Amino acid sequence: MPFALGLTVLTGLVCGLAPAFAAIRTSVNETLKEGGRTGTPGSGHGRLRSTLVVAEIAVALVLLTASGLLLRSFEKMRQVDLGFRVDHTLSAFYILPQKRYAIQSAVYNFTDNLMRNLRHLPGVKAAGISSSLPAAGDGGGIAITVEGYVPQKGAGLNMAKVSLMQGDPFQALGIRLLRGRFFTESDKSDSQLVAIVNRKLAEHFWPGQDPIGKRLRRGMPETPTPWLTVVGIVDDVKLGAADGGTAEQFYQPVTQQVVSEGAFASAGELTATYGYIVLHTDIPPEQLENSLRAAVRDVDPQLPLIQMQTMEHVISGSEAPRLFNTVLISAFAMVALLLAVLGIYSVIAFSIALREQEMAIRMALGCQRQGVLHLVLISAAKLGAIGCLVGLLAAAGVSHLLRSFLFGVSPFDPLVLMLSAVAMLSFALAASALPATRATKIDPMIALRGD
């Protein structure tokens, strides 16, 4: 706040002192020489006004270009395939309190009973529980060992995101199965340990091969954890915002997580003590919120649900930072554009007022009103063209600063640059149209008689 107040005072002083110094330095003799009976404006002040208008146009064009680039980036981001379904999907997060769920069997009883209730909710087509939610930025990364894979020297650990699943979360989220199968109720702790991998992990560790039947395990090569057999491949999903990348990821049945950690499982540490409930519905998902709360209360009356929201809202949350930047720059661009339009209007109107006698003489000597209109518009077009040229050069110089904020768009996108320049020039001409029209209505007899 003090900085903003100081900046405001400084701006006022600078803006107020500039014309004061100009007035002090004004020579009376030069003023009388420059301003004759025709009322032609002084060249020094005229150049200053024109320079300020050109600067306004240039700044407005830079901001318009930045706004256009961010808008195109946002549009590109909205077109990205997220890898999962957004519509008709409801999600909610829960955390089981340690006091009431002190042993693993209590946790499993809760999730089993909850899944039974979820499947019987009216309007639910698929229901599941997952330790992570796409687009929410979740999914812990762990070191893995892949059978037969020899990493390059100095490549470091093989890392992958892991998610624990129960029920039908793949179907509820619409994550596409590319090959193999989903998890079934037969995938239990005493059965073969299995995993489903995403496309990126499969292509990284088994390029050109069929990953079905391949094996991986948790931990580093020297960690004696049991092997997991790949039984399915699913499409990649965005774990964060749509403009982010994807990661190597694999999924496990929640009932096999403790066994898959082998002797390295932390003593006393429970699994599945938190999770995302995901429901795919054939009715508006908002209508299921009360039913979902009732289904949870039926299992644990004291357990609250956190962040109950549709997947549309989840996506909106992941897009919020980029949307904020876009709206902010666009707002600045609109303000700068308004100031530029007002500046052009004021300069042209003031110039016409000073040159009223000159234009009256032109019309008295036979100049048509259309010619006067063209004269004024050409003057405005020159200011607009110079401002656009300076603005394009400035935009090209600073656009690289936006590179980290852009997605799928070049900082020097020719379409954005061209449209911004055309829009700015059009606004410049539109701003001069009203004073130009007034100039054509000057009555030569009245103007000359008044002089």
C-alpha cells in the first residue's frame, strides 16, 4: 500500500510538472511567430502531443498482443485431450481418522461397505475409489525396478507415479483401456500381484513390445520387493493442469499394496486411509451430492467429505492460474486501448480546433468536404500506423517474456500480431471519425468572419 501511494503521488507530480516546465520554457516571441491568424498549432507542442499518442498506441498494441497470445493459449489448453471424462462425473475426498481406524482391517471394512453403497446409488453408472484424482495434481512418485530394463549410465532412478484403486475408478473417470483388462474382485492380496500401466510408462520401458505379462516392482534394484505383472495398459491422463505434461504411471489394487511393499512395508503404517470417491452418473452430478453424503454416513456417520465437486469444477480449478493471468492482461489491454482511443480523439479534435481557419480557407478555395474528411483521417492514420509499427517492434521484443505462460502458441504468432495491429489501427480511425465529421461541417463564412 505505501508503495502504491508513493507511486501515485510521484505520477501526479511528474504529470503536473511536465507541462509546468514546458510553460516556463515557452518563448513569447516564438509563440507569436508560430501562432498566426490561421491558428496553426506550434510545432513543438504538436510533436509532443503526437509523440504521446504514438506511445499510447504502442503500449496498447503490446498489451493487446500479450492478451491475444494468452487467449489463444487458453483456447489451445481447453482443446487438449485430458485422457479422462469430464462431464457427468462427481468426486469427493475423505480422510479416515487414525483413532477410529487404527488397524488395516477396519480400513478395508470401511472401503468395502462404502463401495457397496456407492454401486447402489440411483443414477450411478460406475463408482470407484482412487488415491489420486486426475487434474488435481495428485499421485505420489516412487522408485521402481523394471525386469530386463537396463538404464543408461547416469540416468538415475526409474521413477513413476502410483495410484491405488478400488471398485471401478477407470470406468467412472472414463480412462481408456488400450490393451488387456481392468482390475477385478479376484485381484486380492493372496492372488497374483498385478498392475496396470499407462501408455507413457509402457513406451518408455518396453518400446515396440507388448507390455502385457511384463513385470515391475516397487523400489530400487537391490530392494527385494515382489514382482507385479502387467495386466492392462491405459491411456495417459493429465495429473495437473491441461498445459502440463504426463508422467510414467502405474496403478495397483488397493488390497495388494501392502503385499507389494514386501518386507519394506512400514510397520504400523496403514494403506487406503484416504481417497477420492468418483462417480459417473447418467443424471446431473450435482443431484447426487446428498445421496453420496448419505452413503458415507451410512458407513461412518462422523466422517466428513472434503471438496465434493464435479470434474468440471476440478478442471476449472486447474485452469484458474492461467485464466487469472489472461483476464488480468486483457483488462490492462482494454484500459490501454481506451486511453489510446481517447488520446487520438483528443489530439485530432484539438488539432481541428486550432486549424479551423485553415480548413475554412481550404473549403473557400474549392476543397470539397470529402477532401477535408480525408485530410483528418489521413492524419489519424499516420499516428496509428507509426504507433502500430513501434508497438509491433516492442511486442516482438518483449513477447519472449511470455514464453513460460504460453501453451501451444509461439510468442511471435503472426496471426495474433496481425490481428492486434489491424484492431489497433481500426480503433484509431474510429476514434478520429467523430472529430473528422465535425470538421466537414465547418461553415467557411462563419469561421473566416470570426477571425
